[in-house]
Amino acid sequence: MNRSSGWAATSRPRAGMLRDERGSVLSRHALAAIVAAAALIVPGLPAEASGPERPDPPENAVLSYTEPQDWTARVQVDITAYQRSDQFRAEVHRWTFDTMALIFPLIRETSASVGEPDAVKGLLRVGGRDYTSRFKVIDGYPGGAVYGRWDAREITDIGEISLVYQSSVRSWETKIDEAAAMEFRWPKGDWPTEARGTFEPMFGVEIVGEASPRTSAIDRVLKKWTDGKDPKSIAPYTLAKYLAGRVVELVQPVGRGLQGGRSRTRRGFEGFRLQGAERTINSGRGSPFDIAAVLAGVYRRAGLPARIVIGLREFDEYDTNDAQRDDLRGENALHAYVEFFLYDEKTGDQAWVPVDPVLMRKDSSRARPLDRPWKYFGTHDQLDYFIPLAFHFHPPTTVRAYGSPGLWGWFITPAPPAVAFQQLTFGTYNTPVRGGESRRDAGPHD
């Protein structure tokens, strides 16, 4: 983000600010340089920090990128066996498996970020002990989703399994070239494979629980908003912008959409509380995740490829107060926005375009004129502080989770436990950079 205005607004030093030998307040960039230089003279460290090359921005026909930020996300998934006790009896389940495969999403690329696959780490723990850090990468899922799979065999008499996962990503602010975006037309042939896969029904959008996909409410409002016309009679970018405005006006945000975890000793959550696009449209109320689900569902029923990006919002130490920072810690930092796809089948140009209906709604409950740029539609000055985790609330395959969708799932033979408890905890921090690079701030933000 461009934080210069917020930094300049500090007319006098705050308590704890560092000064140079003349008494001048040191800038955050100067502080970063001092920290980097200090690292070079610590005994035992090499003269120049080593690490993988930082990735370039995504290739995108309509977006430009600024303010790169490097992030590391840490997620812990804990699955525990059923336990219940009272004054009369205690019931404790134990597990014995022939095979187990636990999957968790990996992010390669979004419209505003690029993952670093070589930096992904994951430790599977079984019965409180380290089991394996090896995993397989599985791709081919709808919308470009990729998963890591951790395997275990011949598990006997245990009551807990955990995955400790870590990934790194570089994220940018985005700015859209609306003139270029409006030049795109509907393809006469098929969409590219990654985009075409988004038309598959998605948990939390068309599917809730084990019910069949439901789209009647989406179809109803889409017909109303387009006056019964074929949505493809409108240019894709203009259609996407118009529909985003209608969704923002339709749905009032309520609640966080998070189901709390069972642990009394540490923060965490069980999963997402999703009511699906059908119920959200009918009630006109929904969580931030339901709002994203409605927009994705409307786009897809209009024939426009769209996916949901789920991740963690970070905060800028210099532009947020204590209350705002507390509001973006742990699971409360979870956020979702939508990306729709543009494609020129003649030139091969393509672009995923970010749309953040939740922040659009916070900015204004009324859509602005279509011929003017919209904040958080294509142009988004907070995506450099967003760490993507997944494209699906629940993996789009036959895996089991417990209570609420929580990004992960597992295959078990001979059969998965009928009852178990799950809890996820999150943490993020600025990834250390190599010598010669700059960074804004460092330290854990979990």
C-alpha cells in the first residue's frame, strides 16, 4: 500500500520512536536498513543473506503492480478424537487407521500475489510426535487450486493428529487499466482450463452441507438485474462491475462468519459458518464470506469465470491503531475477495481481476457510476497486505472435515472417524529479505 500520507501525518515523534545522533526521527526505511546491516555483523551469519529469488508479479493484461510485500503464513490444523466426561462416566475415543492422507491448500498465484512453492513446509504430527515433513503436490482442481498431501500408514491407538504448515508469498497493490479491460469480449470458444473449472459447484456458494447445488435465487436476481437479457450481451468487464455494485447494494453484512474452536488455552477456530448464496440472497444478510460467495455465484451463473480467494489480512503498523490491530489477529484476520476472468481468444491475453465486495460495502453501500473507477474493483491498495491461503472453503474432492469447512480434509481407510474435533490457528509475519532489499516492518503478527 502507499502509506506515505499516513506516515507524514505524524507531526511529532511518538513515544518509543528511534532517533539518529542529531535527534531526527528515523524513517521506517532507515530502520529496516539498520536491521539488515546489523544482521550482517552478527557472528556466525554469512556476509549476505541467502534465499530464493523473489518472484515477479503475475502476468496480467490489465493490472499493474506496486508496493511488493513478502509474507510468511503459518497455519496449524489440529484434529482430536472425541472426548466426553461427566460425574458419571468418561468416554474417550482412540483411532486406528490403515492409511491416512491429509490435504491442505497451496497457493501458486492469484491476481495480486505469487507463492513460493520451494518455501512451503509442512510437518505432520501423529499422537503428539513428528511423523513426516514430506508431502506430494496435487493439482488439477477447479480454478487453479493446488493441494499438498501428507500421508501416514498403520496408525494405531492415537487420539490426535496435527499439521503445522508454512508458506511464503509476495503480494502487491493492484491498479487496473479500465480502458484495456473494457476491450475484452466474450470468447466464442471455450475458456482456458483454469477458468473453465470455476463453473463447477462450490461448497459455500451453490452447495451447503450435503445438499444438491442450488442456484434458483442467483438466477432470479440475475434475471432481474439484467432485465431478462442475456448477460453476454454486455461486455464482460462492464457486466462484472455492474453486478458487483448490485451485490454490494443487496447484501447487508452481519457477523464474522467464523465458528469458534473448542480450545480454552489458545485462539483458533473450527471453520467457516457459511449459509450459501441461496439463503444470503433470500435474506439480504450474510457474513463477509457469504457476500463473496454471492458475487462469485452471480458471476458464474452469468457465464463469467470467478473464484474466491481466501486468506489473511495483515495490518500496517504505521497506519492502524491498537483496536484495528487486535481486530486483525489470528482467525479474525481471515478475509475473502473474488476474482473474475477476462480472456481474448485472438491474442491469448488473459487476466484475473480482483473484486472485494466486503471492502466495497464498507466504503459505500451504494454503487457508484459505472463510468468512474471504483475502489476495490480491480484497483486495490490493500492487497499487498493480503496473504492468500485457498480458493475453496472446503477441498473440492471427497475428503472429510468436522463441524465446519476449514480449508483442509482427509481420506482415511478403512473409514474416517464419524466424530472428531478440529481447530485451526493462524499467524503471519513479514518474510526476512536479502541484503539490498527493503521491507516495511518485521515480526510476528499472530
